[in-house]
Amino acid sequence: MKQPKKKDNGLSEPTKSELEILQVLWQHGPNTVRFVNDRLNEHKREVQYASTLKLMQIMAEKGLLIRDESQVKHIYRPASEEYKTKSLLLDRFVDSLFDGSVSNLMLHFLNNKKVSLKELDEIRALLNKSKKNNS
């Protein structure tokens, strides 16, 4: 059987479907499979309860979720904070597609997406703040 991808910190890298589940739990907090399945059906796509249950069990085995079995209804919560997980995925994305260059990512993004003046001002403010913090 194929082993899940692991990051340097030992955490498995979530798949797209696993990220959808994590997004629900990050947004709404620890919850049951039924709750997660209902949110996926409302906001993403039609998903069978059994499929959500199996995927969340696999995620717990991979270390992506922590399952609280102290009650009749098992409660799942993310094993890692949203910011930490997204940072790891973003680092991998930049490394694999832009050879580790954040500036290449930003240039590519700005050249391929229509950016409003407001967004450009926000980017400038972030860059200025980052520049001050690194001085």
C-alpha cells in the first residue's frame, strides 16, 4: 500500500478532499462526522455519510485529525492549526512550482490575475510592514 506523503515535521500532507474536511473543522470547531458531512453537502458537493466517515477515520490514522472517543458520538478536531497546515502546503507549492522563489510566485500571480487598486494598496502595506519588521 502506498504510504502517505509526510512533511519534515512528520505530518501527512492532506489531499483535496481531506482539506475540505479540515476547512469545515477549522471554521466550525471540533465536531461529529454528521456535522462535517452536512456542511460538505451544503457548501461543496454531494457526499455520502459513509464516505465522509471513512475519510475522517483515515485522516485520524494519518495524524491529520484527533478523535475523541469519550462520548457515544465521536468528536473530531484537526491535529494541526489552520495557519500551520496552510503554511506547509504553501511552502511546498512555492518549492515545487516556483523553485522556492516567492518573488516569482508573486510576479506570476500579478501578471495572470486582475488585481484591483485596493488589493495593490493592501499588498504594498504588507510589503512595507514586512520590510520594517526585517530591518
